[in-house]
Amino acid sequence: MPDARPRPTPTPPDPADLLAWYDRHRRVLPWRARPGETADPYRVWLSEIMLQQTTVAAVVPYFLRFLARWPTVDALAAAPLDDVLTEWAGLGYYARARNLHACARTVAERHQGMFPSHPDDLARLPGIGAYTAGAIAAIAFDVPAAAVDGNAERVLARLFSVETPLPAAKPKLRALGESLVPEKRAGDFAQALMDLGATICTPRKPACALCPWRDCCAAFRLGIAENLPRRAAKSERPKRVGVAFWIVDGTGAVLLQRRREKGLLGGMMEFPSTEWTAAAPANPAAAAPVSAEWRALPGSVRHVFTHFELTLAVWAGRIAGRGDPALGVWVTPDRFAEHALPSLMRKVARHALSKAAGG
Ligand code: SF4
């Protein structure tokens, strides 16, 4: 809808003001080069892939573990995929872990272990989209490329008072971001924009009084900073339900199976379950890999995926003797951490154990 309010005509934002602020207030992050240090493209890439749709606080321990175990892209490329998935477990969006591994292999095999520096070449690698390509090119190689993520989009929408809702506003915000990238210190500029969005220009209650761009910020002048960026109304996620089976053998081990390679949580380990469907399965026991006297545990496990919301009931059953290895791997709960269990399945395990089903 057209906005009838008069548009302010502030002076254009000066990248130098943001860089001066960054020199004083930059965050110290384990993947970030300190002043005077040269950025390590492997660290930059690893952190950017991990940070997609995840917070800095969640990523730090994973990043440090990955780096300790695989200090170079060649080491990561040589690792078995299953080890990578296991280390990744809990970080979500497992297609990213597979792409991470595929990308490491491509860089090791086709680029002699060196990441390319041009955004177009980076964007040809598995798991690297336009944003990540720009971020790596800028941060690791100081190429004047824009890195417009969600934080930067928020800053830019406010700075230029863009009222078009997201996601329709994305191309415009990206173009605005590109228009600001300086020829020199492009990497610092990209990180400064991220830091400004993360620490000052926050989604709620932006600290405009501390902002280096306050005098040129259109949304600040109009007093609408907190209302931007606007977002198109989201349709509600569809709901699905299913039953997970907690099957314990005579030694106390629980059955884990590997999911199909393709699709949601591809290649990860899971407790066997029915299909996840809109309507509750009519006869869940028919989907169980063993016959047992099933006990429906009280409560349920809820998990939100990008495209649907899942509620799993958990049924517990016991079998005599040692479990059949043809069905999957039988693992005692104290060794679950050695397997690539996604967050959903960790929730199932916690739920089952809290109901004392494993005893
Ligand atoms: Fe964000 Fe406020 Fe700075 Fe504008 S002045 S960019 S709204 S923190």
C-alpha cells in the first residue's frame, strides 16, 4: 500500500562511519580474524554454513569441535560422512551437513584445497547460495561483495525505510546492500553490518542512540524503526502426527535405524516410526519392526520443521535376548552421542527415558 507520509531525505549512509564503529565495537568470535590477522577461508566458510538459520551462541561449540577434529578443509574432506553427521547432530537442517561435506570434497579435489575467491565460483560449490558466496568472498578475501543476511536486511530496511514486506523486498534490500559495499575493507564492512544488526539494530527495541548511522537513518527519523522490516503474513504450518517406537532388548540396548539418504533428515539415525501423516495412523503396530507388547508412554514429543509441525507419540516395547542386528544398530542410551541423532530423535530419547521406559 502506498505510504502518504512525506519521505525524509537524509544524507546517504557512509560506510566509513560503520567501519569506525566496528573498529571500536567488533565482536570477538572464534572464526573471526583479529585486527591485523588474515582471515582463514576454511574457518569463514565453516562458520557461515553453520550460522545459516542458527544463532552464534548455538554455533560456537560446534565450530570449535569441528575445527579441533578437522583443522583443514582437506581433513574434513577425508572424513567419513557419518562422522560429520554425528558431529553435526543437534545443529539441525542436516542437508547442510551433507553439503558441507560435499563442498569440502569438491574444494579438496578440484581446487587443491583452496577456496575460490570470486562469489560466482563460490556459488557453484555445494551448499553455497548467493548470501554465503558474498560473505565468504568479502570476509575471507576482501572482495567487494555484499553479504545481505537477515540481520543486514533489517538494518537496510530501516536505514532506507523500505516498507515492502519480506520476502518481496529481498532483491531491493540486496541491491541497497551492494550499493554500500566499499572498495576497501569489504570484509570488515560485511561483518560490521552483521554486528550492527546483532547488537544495536536488533529486531525489538533497536538501540538507535548508539548507532553510527542514526543521523542518516530514515526509519529513525520517522520513528518507525521497530515496525520494519515488514513481513508478509505467514500461513500456518501444516500438522503431522506419528508414533515412534522405543524398542529395548534384553541387554538394555535400544534399536536405532538409519533414515533414507534422500529427504528430510536424510542419512541420520532415528528410532523407528510410522509415517508422519496428517491423520493418526490407524494401526501403528503394523509399522513397528518387531512385535512386542506396546505401552503408549504418557505425553508426546513436538518438533517444528520448516514446513510442518510434528507430534510424535512414543510407544515402548521390550524384546527378549539380544536385538537382531539386521534391523539396525542396538545402542545403550549412554552411547547415543556416538550416533547421528537429530534433535527430534534426541527429544524422543529424553521423553522415553524420562518415562522410565528404558529400565
Ligand atoms: Fe537501526 Fe536505529 Fe541505526 Fe536506524 S538508527 S540503523 S533503526 S539502530
